[in-house]
Amino acid sequence: MDIGLKFSLPKWRLTRWLTHCGQDTPEDIRAALIASLFGTLPIFAGGVINTLMIAGVVTWRRPEPLYVSWLILELVLAIVRVTVLRRALSAARTGGNTHTDFYILLALLWAFSVGYGVFITFINGDWLAATLAGVSCGAMAGGICFRNYGAPRLVGVMIFLSMGPMCLGALFTGEYVTAIVFIQIPFYLISMSIASHRLNRILVSTMLAERDSDRRASEDALTGLANRTGLQAALERVCSSERGHDSAAALLYMDMDDFKRINDTHGHAGGDHVLKTIAERMRAMLRVDDVAARIGGDEFIVLVTGIDATAALRLGEHLLRDASQPITLADGTRVSVGLSIGISIMSGANRTPQAALNSADAALYRAKAQGGRRCVVDVVAQPEGEPLPGGASVAA
């Protein structure tokens, strides 16, 4: 399944229950499991074609009302399911409503239609048709399990609807040997449901582990902020976003003044405490969508979207004031640090991550050269006629 697709979560009580995968499952993983219900298209196509072929062959042999009704039901469901699936895939690309509840309801109706076909072949005593339908039903149950691993409860209900009617049909055959289905079907239902639950738990555990691994790979271990990798990914998202090209973004490149003195005087434990405190203060000032990163040593970068040069300078001044507040170390000693901040304003379709970083770095160098503890604004792709903030050092 394309990771760029976003499917709507179920809203009905029934469909929420059917797709439940544990109270402790995070929302993003639950969304990924819902998306998996729309995937494995070869299995979906195979199921539709298989049931249509069986219903068609049986109806061709004996064009009786019960068989004709089964074929019509399969045809209608196939057309509706394919149509809904195609529209859902299209809507998922644009973030629209994928009608997940209706899609799940159609899956239940399809499972029922498979069971209905087996049932009518049994009550008609047509053992060739019953064999074809029964083998097809068993194959479909396997496909149900593999295709809907993201929703184990849905698997159990679909297998019950597709294979359960075989037990009911066996009562009308008059053949004692068919009583074996009362052992086979419940055993198959239970075993496949257990397998589906186990597969689901393994999948959730794997996804949690992958997410944790991705987080660690893009997170600074000391401060919990993004690291250089995480910042690069965020920069690329902002620079490649079509919506982002219509509004400015700001990159604030920060370097602590006299941090080496704190490390030399109070040791690395004291220095680490200062870094973590500054990171916490920085994080408290930012919005949810803003990105704060530590890219090494005492260097930090903040990426803020939807902001112009004046607002970016104002944010930089807030950061300067917060950073200068005293910090109490573990031994009770109070220390203070300053920041030098270089600000790059990114706007226009020609902005790039490297251009923004180079611009902010150049502005930071000028802030240091002017004595530190100040902000200097540089501009990348500044639109013509846009005023620059007063009081800031600006490089063309």
C-alpha cells in the first residue's frame, strides 16, 4: 500500500468494533492497519473473479432461481465493491473521505454471498456444485485471513458468514457423513481467527519497533529534539510542499556564547544540563508543527513555517531572552548563557534546504562577529517589495 495514501477511520460502532486492534495501539498504527484493508489488490481481484466464476458455472449448469439469485448477488456486489474501492483509492490520494464504513459493510455482504452460495448448493443436493462452492469457500477464507490481517475481528466474522452456512446446509442433505462439517468448520473458524489475532499482534509489534527505530534515528539522544537527519527531512518537506511555496518559512540557526567555559568549569554533566534546559525552553516556545533540532555540540536550529522576517526576528529575540535566564545546576550553582542567532527567511519557489542552511549560517557568523547575543537576519528568495524588519542586520 502506498504510504502516501490516507484512509478514513471507521465511524460506525459496528465497524469500529470489527477493526479494533487493542486499546494500546497508537492512532498512526491503527490508521496504517485500516489502510491495509484496502491493499493486497491481487487477493481482492482473485476473490471477486473466483466467486463470479463459480456462481456462473453453477448457474450455467442449472439455471434455477436460487442459483440465478446467487449469480446476480455476486455480480452486483462485485461491481459495487470495485467501484467503492477505486473511489476510495482516489480519495485517499487527496485526503478525502474513503467511506471506510461502507467498504467494510460490503466486505461482510460479500462473505455472506459466498456462504449463501454454499448453502443453496447443499440444500439442492447438487454435489458437484457443492464441491466447487465448498472448495471456493475454503480458499476465500484463507484470502480473508491474509487480506484483512489489520482487523482480526473482521476476519472472524467474515469466515463465520462465508463458512457457517455450510453447517446449516448440512442439516438439509439427509447424509449423516456431512455431520463432519460441524467439527471442521468451527475448528477452522477458531484456528484462523487465532492465527489472524497473532499475526495482527506481530504486525503491531513490528510497526511499533520500526516507529521507535525511526524516531531514534532522527532524534537527538540528549535533548529529545530532532537531530541533523530529522531536521533535513523537515526542511525537505517544507521546501517541496506546494502550499509552502505560497508562504514564507524561517530557519533560526543558534550557537551558544561561552558554552565552552561552562563545560570547562562545571564538567560535561553541567554542560549537558544546560543543553537540556535550553532545549526544554526552546520546545515550550514553539508550535506543534515547528521543528527544533540540535545538530551537534551547542548548535541548535529551529524551523518555523508561515512566518515573515519581522515575526522571525521577534521569535529570535524571545529565544535570546529565555536562554539568558539563569540555569541552576545539580550542585546549586546558577549559570547563564547567551545565544547568537542567524535567521534565514525562505520564500519563493526556488528555495532549497542547502540554500536556507547556508544563509542562516552566514547570518550566524555575522551575529558572532558583532559580539554575540544578538539576531541577524538573512533572506533567501525574498519577494520583491517585502519590507525587512527594522533594527536587524540584513544581507542581500
